[in-house]
Amino acid sequence: MWLDQSKDQLNLRLTIGCSLSGKWILHWGVSYVGDTGSEWDQPPKDMWPHGSIPINDYAIETPFKKPSKDDIFHEVKIDFNPSSAIEAIDFVLKDEETGASYQHKGRDFRVSLVNYLGDDGNMIQAKSSFGKWPDAVEQLPNMVLNVEASCASKNENRRLEGFYEEQPIVKEVSVGNMVNVAIRKFPDAANIVLHLETDIPGDVVVHWGVCRDDAKTWEIPAVPYPPETVVFRNKALRTLLQPTGNGSRAFFTLDEKLDGFLFVLKLDDNSWVNFQGNDFYIPLSSARSVQGQSNSESEETSGKAHADGIINEIRNLISGLNSEKSLQTKVKEAKESILNEIEKLAAEAYSIFRSSTPSYPEEDSDADDAEPTINISSGTGSGFEILCQVFNWESNKSGRWYMELKEKASEISSLGFTVIWLPPPTESVSPEGYMPKDLYNLNSRYGTIDELKDLVKSLHGVGLKVLGDVVLNHRCAHYQNQNGVWNIFGGRLNWDDRAVVGDDPHFQGRGNKSSGDNFHAAPNIDHSQDFARKDLIEWLCWLREEIGYDGCRLDFVRGFWGGYVKDHLDASEPYFAVGEYWDSLSYTYGEMDHNQDAHRQRIVDWINATNGTAGAFDVTTKGILHSALERREYWRLSDQKGKPPGVVGWWPSCAVTFIENHDTGSTQGHWRFPGGKEMQGYAYILTHPGTPAVFYDHIVSHHRSEIGALISLRNRNKIHCRSIVEIVKAEGDVYAATIDDRVAMKIGPGYYEPPSGPQIWSLALEGYDYKVWEASS
């Protein structure tokens, strides 16, 4: 890092340089003179480098850029006024590809802009001399910190002195390896044969045992054992796997009366592979139950069993893909191999799914009003949902928002929406509701609990499903601990600091390490704690039963593992659920990359972690629409395979498309959709697969009638979340596509007309730089 004069000669410029390979983001905020505690503040707007985006109200994220193509350093340049009240800049490094954050000695980096701050162990301060850290060049590339100037302000204590320091960062890289276990029970045999195989290179030893009940107490089974097996301390067995062409394997013969097979993998004296810190556990009871079925039952369930087997194969592969070792190199080839295998298995499972679910054939001309069969899936609805967010950032200010919405229920329903997204209902430190305190206190700035129940009943009365906005990632405390930190909770859920993750120094939790990104403005809930998970599940079920919610929108799901979301939703069984997984898209030298696969992959990974029990907002599609429409680069709307480039192109049934919400638009305006082009955005999402979401501000604006017409067209042509889109044109000034061979559309100033052929196309809707046609036979 170095400090010099900015171009205007009035401010100072702090440059943070990073030589780590890959794409990196500076996640940062500031602290002011006189602040107490360790919470960040969002920097003032005049400090934001180009390309920065806000993260709620406490930080921003800025992509690192290379000054030139040949530079080894990526840089972020921050201009600031030396006379301002800012005393420090706090930051962490974020890996754009994985979403992982890197700190300094387990804490945020802090760069002091004054010299009277006390050193808390992670401060970067003035030094009279410098030298390289020993062995720094043999670690991964380092964060370089270098200051070579000084400044003075009105305060005599405010003085920056030159220093140079290197901070080493060791990057933990996910290594893709597969561990596959198959169990087989042969007719008329008293034993079960378990086959274990892995593609981990080198000598792999299975440290294993068996158990007889749910306590999972290790035992040594009776012989026979596989070759190369030895007894370990009379507590377990160790078997050296036999090499194969692509890895190694072993066969284990086990008594059918056993309950389970327990194991970990030993790679060397210091390296072990387990399942998220626990032993791998393979239940053996399923093999007995399958054997006990009659022939007719087996035939009827063979398709399901085959599909379940494929799903288990995929889960095993994903477990292997997420196994982590601290390595200094990336094993890209192994990762790609596993992803290819997952893709093959997923394709096979999807073919089974397609053969067992209703299709949506074109209807006869004399049956225009016939409805296709609708298959309801918990969490993702029927596939025909159209969502409306019925609040903005200012809706809390009236104090009677629920009652205002009740008066508009019939009007909203008449536009063709099927699902309504309501604001957060809980008591909250912030009036908007996103800093919840007592989860069971539903008297908020939007209205009382009774008014909420009345509103939900009215919305149900006009045929609308209702989503509650729930915050499961964090919760504001009622009391301070002995150190003056707010991390003790009151109300019905009177948790102590064990409910707070242990790796966020801002709130001194005694819980386990966070399973996601920390939200620094409030204590992050440790979902690995059984009591916290149980309480949250009970609360979600209470919201369903007491309030009448049909589902939920989940706030800041980046903060905790999607597997916990699966637990919550399996128990509460929502009709529809959608998570907010929002992070930065990929940029190079300030220009958005055409290929956004890494970004949408992170969203898909989260959906997959939930086991598909929830969808996610398609932030990728929103970002690409921004660049396509602002810069007349409509070619961005087709990926390298000619498919939609967002989540909707990979997992449309779980993609909730949108162009604006309370964070990006409204009075916050964190990432506002290009002005004057909103209807192009709606022409895209309301004609394409996925589940479209419309923002309240737009249905009460001059766009209302055009949005209503697009919704009507979507409904009468029965476009659904899995509709088939064929991109026919994606050029500089125009994008065009057909959907289910029933609808054709184009956005952009360029020319497109659907060609004549088997269908006769009629222009149905037209607006500024968009057109939509319907087919008739």
C-alpha cells in the first residue's frame, strides 16, 4: 500500500496492491474518530472508487484492477480528505471465484490514518524501517503494504508516517475429489457388500468401523476383512485401498444386522478427509429394507430408486468437491472432471424427472382455455408464479402499510400476480425491518400483528399467496456482555452468546465458525447450534400457522450454509421460498466480463446446498441486463452456448428474475436499473422462463399498464418457469427470442421481425425499444 497526492492535489490517495492470482475484491469500510466498538461504517460516496457497489449500509466492495496488462499487482485506489473525521480504513480480501474472505491473523485488516490509535494486534502503523517477511516468496503471493508519505491536519496527533510491510496470506483451495460408496444386498445372503471408491491420488487408507445403533459408537466387525487390513488399537480397522486405473477401491463384507458403516480417509500422517468435521456415516438399514420389498413393489419403485441412487451419487460427488485441504496449488483438472460427472448424472436424473412429470403441449385451437396439469413442489411452487414485491424502502414511514395494502388487494390481484412478497414483520432496530430483535414480536413500523393477519387473510381472499420477508442470518441483541458487546438476547428466544458465530470479532460470540460471510452490522446467528436451529424452525412454522404465510423470502443467505436452509424449509414446508444471494459480478479493468459463469455458479451452488428447496434471485441476469441496455451490448444476453447467461439459463425453475427491489432502487438506489429502459427489462423477464418478480414502485408508476399487459400475455400463453427459450438474435443493438414457440419478443433499438412459417405471428405489445408477438395457427 502506498500513499500520495491525488490528481486534484487536494486529497490523498491510498493505493492497496495485491499480487494474489485470480480475481479479487476489496470488501471495506471506515471507522470515525470517537467511534466505539469495532463495527464498520460505509465510506462516504466521494471515497468510492469506480466500480464499487454497496453492501447493505456498512461496507462497499471494489474490484481490484491491474494498472496495465503486464503488471503483477492488482490495485484499488482510494481518495480521501486528510481533514476528514475518518481515523481508519478496515477491509478484508474477497476471492471473487469462491466468495471466501481473507483476514489478517483472523481479524479484519485495519489501516490507521492517525497515529494515536492503540495497537489491537491487527493494526498497520508507522514503522521506522522495514524488511521482507522470512520465506514470504515461498508462500502464496502476498498483500503488499507500503506507505511513503506523510500529512498533517488541524489535529497535531493526525500524522501519517512512512512504512512498508508485507502481510502473507495463505489461500485455502478447494480440491475436487470423489468418494463414492455403494451398498448391495444379495438375495438369500446374510451379508451386505459395501464398495468404496475414490479418485484421490496416492496411497489412501480407510480408517473404519461399524455401529449397531443411532449412537454411532465405533466397533470392530467380525471377519472377513479386505486385503491389506490391520487392527488399530483394538478400536478400528485400517485398510489400504487397492489401486485402480483412476484411483483406488475396496470391498467390505458386513453383517446385515449392523446399523451403519463409519469411516475417515487417511492420506498421510497429517492429512485426513472427513465430512464437514465429522466421520463419514453410511446407513446399512436401507439395504435391508430394499431387499424386503415384494417383486411388484420393487418394479413400481424402480424408477424412483434409480433416480434416488443418481441423486445420492451426485451428493457424494459434491461432498468430495467441497472437501478442503490447505494446498498451494489448484487442482483444476480434478474439479472439472467431477463437474463433468455431476453434469452427466444430473442429465440422467432430469430425463427420469421429465418422464414422470406433466409436459406442456401446445393446445388445440378449440381448447384455448384448457389449463395444463400443475405439479406443486414445496418451496418452488407450481412453476406459473408471478411475484410482486409490495413495498419499498419508505413504506414503513406511514405506520399503517398493512392497512394500505389491504385496500389495494383486489387491484393487485387484478394485474395477474399470483404471489405477494410482504416486508419483514418483526420488531427491528432499523425501521425497515432488516435488523430483527425479538422474532416473536410482530408489531413493526408497518403495522400490528393483528393488522398483518388481517392483510394476509384479505390477500388469500383474492387468490394470492403470501411470502414473509425473514432474516435468519443475524439478530440484534437486547443486552451487553461483560465487555460491553451487544450479544445477549431477550424475548421468547433468550439466547446467550453461544448463538453468535465465533469468528466475527465485532460481537465476541462463543459459537462455531461461520458457515458463510459475516454481516458486520449485527450478531450473526450460529446455525450449527442445535438449539438455534430448533428455535428458528419453530418460529418459521409459527409464522405459517399463526400468520398464514405461504412461504418466505430469505434475507442475506450468503451468511450461512444452504444446508441449514434445507433443514428450515423441510420442516416448515413453504409453498414458495426464495433466497437473496447477492455478490459482485466479474469485471476486468472496470468492464463487465461476458462470461459470468463463476457468478451464477455461486448462486447455483447455494440452491444446490438447499437441495432445491428454495429458489434464488437471479442477480446475474439483472447485472447483465444493466450492461446490455446501458451500453447497447445486447450480445451479452446470450452465453457461449447460446443460452440465457444468468441463473435462468442453468436452473430456470429455481431462478427468480427481477430488475429492481428495495435495495437496488427506491430511495436507496444502490444498483438502479438503467433509467428509461425498465420496460425492456420487464419485456425480457415476463416473457422468459424463471419466476419473474415485479417491484412495487413500477406498478404504481406510468409503467403499470404495460406491465399488466405483459403479465396478461404471459398468463394466456401459459409461459412457466421451465418454458423453452430459443435465442434467435443477440447483437449490438438487438436481442430477440422465441419462447415455447408461442411468443416471440425483441428488445433494443435494432430491427427484428419473426419470420413467417408454420406459425402466423401477430404483434401483441409494443413499447419503447421492445415488441412482443403471439403465434396463431
